[in-house]
Amino acid sequence: RSRSAGGAVSMSRPKRRLFAFAMSTPTAPTCELIPDRRGKWLQLLRPYDFEWNRVRLQIPDLPASLRGLRFIHLTDLHLRKHWHSAFDRLIERVRAADADLLLFTGDFVDNKRNHLPALPTVHRLAEGLTARRGCFAIVGNHDGPAFGPALAKTRFDWISGQRRVIEIEGAAIELI
């Protein structure tokens, strides 16, 4: 940090340089983003498509039983009460990916104040999504605290202030 003659504080960015240095060491993970398909970012009246990206993460010293593990990460679908054909395509794509784990990081519903009208759509979507070793979810700011218990009957394991450990042939993945 340094001060100019006028008293303004200028912050250097040593953390960014340190991160770049750490990532260049031979034992650090490397990440490759492989864009697959871009959906429209803003879809006001109904969903048309979804964005798909693949990330290849190389982690040194990863146990052999965890190598090649495939995750699907879904987020911010902001579902409403109407079912759209885009959801059928999403389910087909998730099933075709044959992932090991499916992680949904919140904002299942759009209406923050009343998620009840969207529940049939959420249930239908949740029942269509699959992963070999489980589907896990957290609630988002649109879902609200009452949303997780309302979906206890779906295939999702709802994580709320907890952690889950998934054992795979002597190795473990911790979801927090």
C-alpha cells in the first residue's frame, strides 16, 4: 500500500501475483475451461437453452479412485410454475452426461416470497435429474429457508449448514 501526494491510498495486488506464482508450481492444480455451448444470458419469459461448459481439472496426487470423476454443476434456474421444453432438453443432457455427482447450488425458484407455485416444476425437474453417486443441493437466496424441507421427497440430498462425505473406493470427497 502506498499514499500519493493527495493522500489517496493505492493498493498493490500481491495476492494476485502470489496466486499466479502458486499456480505455476508443479504440484498446484491446473484447470482447463472448454466452452461447449452458450445459452442466452437473459431469458425473461421462458427458458430457451442453457449454457454448458466443461472444465478439466488436473489435481496432483489425486487418489486413483477419484481420477476421471465427473460432476455436473447446476445453478440459478429460477423456475416458475410452467414447464418448458427447455427443461426436457436439460434433463436429457444431464442424463446423457452420465455424471458421478450432480451439484445444484441454489435458486431453484424465481419468486423469493412464495415458492409454492413453482414446486411442481421443481419436483418434476428434480425427479428427472440423475447422477451415479448422488444429487446434492443447497438453497439460494431466491429459495428461502422453507424451501429445502419442502423438497425432502426428491432425489436430492439437501445440505443446509452441514457437510457430506462421499466415500469412493477408500478415498473421499467432502461437500461443505
